[in-house]
Amino acid sequence: MKVKTELSDFKTLDHGASPLSSSSPMRRTRTANQRIPKWAYLLFIILAAVVTYRILQHSASEGRATQPPTRPVAVAKAATKDVPVYLDEIGTCAAYETVQVQAQVSGVIMARQFQDGSDVKKGDPLFTIDPRPYQAAVDQAKAQAALDQVTLKRQEDLRARKVISQQDYDIAVANAQKSQAATEAAQVNLDYCYIKSPINGRVGLRNVDVGNLVGPSSPPLVTIQGLDPIYTDFTVAENDLPLVRKYLGGSNVKVETYLADGSITPRTGDLYFIDNAVQPGSGTVRARGVTPNPDRALWPSEFVRVRFILDILKDATLVPTQAVQVSQSGPFVFVVKSDNTVELRPVTPGQRQQGDLTVIESGVKPDETVVVTGQLALSPGAKVAPQPYAAQPPATPEGSAAAKSAMSYE
């Protein structure tokens, strides 16, 4: 009886768990899956692709944001050139020769043969003093000289026959010599009537006109100044004397003269004179150069700029002045390496040179590329986009005349 009951219960349980039953969970799942359309799967795939793309795009933008941007900069190569070692000064010009033309004899001005302010050559006529009194004196002296010569010849004949004494003969010789000297003196006074230029130069404003009575005590008739060459006068500071003494007497010592407005090409002359003492109160030493002036562009007493060249620095390394920056650690430049990254390089700058260039004594080698503009946005190792630097046209040394030197030389 008990066995039958257990079998009945087993059949009932087995029937309830049959997979063919409509109420089975497996059958319900299969029925639900058959209800999802295919376009839903396609939509799911598209949405997943969009989300993935957005995630990748955001990751890439974050990666780019962490990398420093490439900086555009202007660059130039370090050049090699022979440049001067110099001092810049301010000076004035002075006439090479100055002559005040003076009357040597007294008389009335009869003629003037020049134009005020004109150029004259040595020997050109300037004034004519009335020559008639002096011509008469010459004629009189010549007549007396001729008479004395006749007398001397007669005395020589008598002396040969031993008719006269030695004293009479000596007197005749002295009279002949005296009359000859008087003739020459009269001729000199006559020549003084024709006043000529003693030098090549330019005449100033005349002080007398035709008809004026002049003489040795009269004021100068006119002043003539020699302008080619011309002197350049300047001073050297006491602190620069050790540097000057180092190169003084060398073959490269020159004096370069130019105008502040750059209207003339700088002219190179020789050092003519340097004083042997420091001027009390000013602490300077006077110096003078001789400057060619064939076109008369430089005038006496005109202010000029002077570059006192002491020596020539061979094969100096030059970079544009803008490339040199200054930090708390000292001067430096940014050097562009082969991979377009920059390196901060400490340097020792020298003097500025014509063309807005600066000598680099140490820190940069020739043909290395340096950054000229755009340094503010740079740091060591930064990536740059180099562009050629457009150099400014060369100017006169005026740009560096405000400062004498960036450093001292041993």
C-alpha cells in the first residue's frame, strides 16, 4: 500500500516537470526570443559603435591636450666674421690747416680775385695791393746795383794795375753787394703786393674790400681752412685707458668718423695724436685722428660720432642681438637642435657690431641655429616650428654708440 502511494507521487511530479508542458520556463524563453525583431539587433550594434567612437575620440583629445603645442619661432645661424674691437665716442671736426692771410706791406687794395666761401689751391691769387710804389723802389734799387757793378769792375781793373789801394777795392765790393741786397728786398716787397693762397683749402668771409688801406698791423684779410683731410677730435675715458694702451701702436688702430644721421658713409682714418695726460675734472684723454674728406662733407666744429677701432677680432661668432636673452642666471640663447627642440644655452656676449649683430665669445658654435624671436613661450625641450629670420638692413654704428662695450677685454 505504501509502495503504490510513492509511485503515484513520483508520476505526478514527473508529469509536472515535463518539458512539453506549456507552462515550462524554457518554452516561455524561446517564445520571448522569437518576438525580438532583427532591426533591434542592428540598432544596438550602431549605438555600441557610436559610444565606442566617442570614448576613443575623447581619449585622443585628452592625449593631445597633455602634449605641449609646437611654437613658431624665427631662427638664424651663427655666423663667422672678422669684427673690430672698438670704443664709441662723440667728437668734433677741426680744420687740418688754418691760415689767416695777413698783409705784409702797406698799401691800398686794388683787386680781389676770389669769391667768398670758394675753394682755392695753393698759389691762387687772392688780393692785389697797389704795386706802383714798390715797383719804383725795385727800379731804383736795380739802377743803383747796376752802377755799383760798373764801379766794381773799374776798381778791379785799377787793382790789377796796382793803382788803387786795397781799401778802395773792398769798399767797391761791399757797395755792389749792398745794392744787390737792396734790389732783392725791393723785389720781395713788390711780390707781397700780390697776395696768394698759401694752402689748398676753402676761404671764409673776407674782412676787407677793394679800396681799403691795409698793412702789417691790419686785421687778417681773410681766413683759409684746409678741409681735406680733416681732423677728428675726441676723448677717451680714463677707465678705457688700459684697453687703449694694450693696442696702441698696433697696425689695426684706426679712427672711424661718421654723422649721427647716417647721411655719409663712415670714413676710416689714422690716429694722429693722443695726449700724455688726463684732463683734470673731466677724467678724459684728448685724441685726434686724420680723416679723408675729399667731398668736404665734414666741416670744422661739426659734431660727429667716432668709432675708435683698436684691433680686429678674427673669426668671431656672431648672432642677431635679439637672440641674446637675460635671466637671473645671466645671458642665454635658445639653440635649435636637429629634432626641432630647443636647448637653453648660457653664453658670454661681447660687443655689438654693425648690422645688429652681437659677438658670442662662448656658448655657441658657428653654424648652430639660434632662436631670434619667440623666446617668451619657450622652455628647454620645447618643440618649435622654425622660420628664417628676416634680418634688418645694416645701419651705421650709431646703434651701438650709446654703449661703449658689453664687457672688458684682457
